[in-house]
Amino acid sequence: MDETLSLGRIAGVRVGLHWSVLVIVVLITTALAHGRFPAAHPGHSPVAYWGLAVLTAVVFLGSLLAHELAHAVVARRNGVEVAGITLWMLGGAARLRGEASSPAAELRIAGVGPLTSLLAGGVLAGAAVGLDALHASGLVVEAVAWLAAINVLLAVFNALPAAPLDGGRLLRAYLWHRTGDRLRATRGATAAGRALGWFMVLTGFADVLFGGHLSGLWAALIGWFLVAAATAESRQAQMRGVLEGVPVRRVMTPDPVSVPATATLSDLLAEGPFGPYRHSAFPVLAVDGSVAGLLTMRRVQSVPPRARDHTTVREVMRPLPDVVTATPDEPVLDVLPRLQESPVRRALVLDRGRLAGILTLADITRALTWPSAPEGPRHERPQPSKGHS
């Protein structure tokens, strides 16, 4: 889930919002301002209801962020790199680069989320009781009590033993500890996730059809997300099982077609690889043979035709610091998360600073078809052909 708006860094972790988070803010605000608040405490002005409802929705997002930050902080302490946190329509997601090294680490990373939400719910419940004892506005007490209840509900729901929920991670940690097989444990947790997801989908639609409650659509939506996420996680685990211990050199395309940094775009298009070879990106080499960056066809096309005669490759390429790089002996699984986050979905493979190959997601996908091969596939240098990729 890519962020739409960056909120900067909190505790060293990049935090952002996806545009869909507006959906949950609108739903919560409307439900509280138009339903719960007036029903429980009539007589207040619409401004009071809507203002407090908006504030409550924002605090709820803050509690979701605290939940995900707890995961991120504990993950980093257990040696798992954190790419960032994104809040979206169905909650939050901490993007981890890699997996826990042991069942105990998995247990700590997964368990801290529900514990944080449970702690937040307890603190808020205590605050509601305290405010009531001080004879604070009943409307304010109602808002704090709702936040306490929703955080406890969040903790309980996330603790359900079904991936990709935190409880699914806890289940995987248990199965991993019992069997010693992480892949088998993941299969068990994701199977539970799909079962829970389909149960929510069926009961949600049944609630709409037979009970006439539109809220069942929300349960069905969450259930469908669980099914999709659990299925994707299962496939990811299968891929990791195949690629475990495989170095980049066995998967990469060796000796890729490269372009000189000093060439103009016109010369490149007239005589270079964009015509005779079906590629959309090329490593760029400096005069001394060192790697300078990566040139994509999209960047070439962004330059007006009349300007291409005096525009060099160096001026439009992605410089090397902005490109994912790897070494031939680096495990493919270590490079994969960086590759997936890269806008060009390519990594330049460097051996002592010199170009050794290029790695793409397509290379990795092909590798999944040869798990038993003693050596990786040899990617032949492409034959000349007409047209562009």
C-alpha cells in the first residue's frame, strides 16, 4: 500500500497516509456525529457533535499509528528492517523488509501490536471513568469511552489466529516453534486467514440479505481483504522457500546491453539498443567503464524530440545513488524487497564497482520454475529485432 501523503518520520520510521484513509475518517465521523453522540446525549449543537466526532476520528487514527509503530520499533530491535508505515482505509500496515529470524522474534513483533491497543484501551477507559467522576461533559466522556472500546475491539480482532492479522503471526510463531518449518507454519496461518476471511464474507452478505443491515457489507469487505492478503502471503512464502539461499548471480541477466553516458539521445535512438533490442531500460557506463546510472525509455520519451540532439544520456538517466544495486553473491531474497519498492523494478548488479548484470522481477519469476536445477538459467544476449518494448 503506497502512501499518498507523507507525515515524515516518527521514532525513525517513515509514516504516511493513503488517500483511502479518508473513507474511515468520514465513516467514523458521520456515525458518531449523526448517530451515537446525539442518541446518547441529545441537546447539543450540531457543531459540537461534528467537531468532537472529527477529533475522535483523528485520535482513533493516532491509536492505529501507535499500534503499527509498536510493531516497527520491536521489529527493528529484532533485526528486521522497516520500510515504513502507511495508514489506509482498513487500518494500518507496517512494511517490513524481511522476516523474523526465529519464532521468538516473530512472537515479540506480532504480539506487541495487540498489547499496545489493549493498553491504549485500558488507559482511555480509565480516562473516561476519571472524567465522569469529575463531572465532565457527558459528550466528552462518551467520545473517550468509544475510543476505549474500539481499541479493545481492535486488540481482540487482531489477536484472532489468522494471517495476516497479528494473531496469525502468533499462530505462525507457535507452529514454527513446534515443527521447525517456517514454510509449513506459514501455510497453516494463511489457511486460517482464508477460512476466517470467507466466514466474514458469507456472514456479512447474509446479514445484508436476511437482516437488512448494510453494516454487513463492511464485514464482507474486511473478510475479502483477509482472503486476498492471506493468499498473497502464502504465495510469497512459497517463493521465499524456492529462492532461499539462491545468490543473485544465478538469477540475473549477465552482460546486459549498456549505453554510454556521453551519447546524445538522438544518436542512441538512431543507432543504439532502443531500436534493435527489445528493452526498456539500460545500464549507463561512464568513459572509464564504471557504472553511472540507469536509463529508461520513459525518461527518453519525456524529452521533446527537438531537444534530443543536444541532450546526453547522463542528463536524463537515473544516477547510480537512485538505483537499486546488488552484488553477485548477495541472496536474492535480500534484494527482492528493494526491487519491489523501486519505481523501475530493476537492480544493477555490481562486482567490485563494475557492471556484472541486471536483475529484474521477471528474472526472479523465471527462477521459480527451476527450483531443482543445479545452476540458474543462462539468459542469452537478446537478438536484434524490430520495435520497442
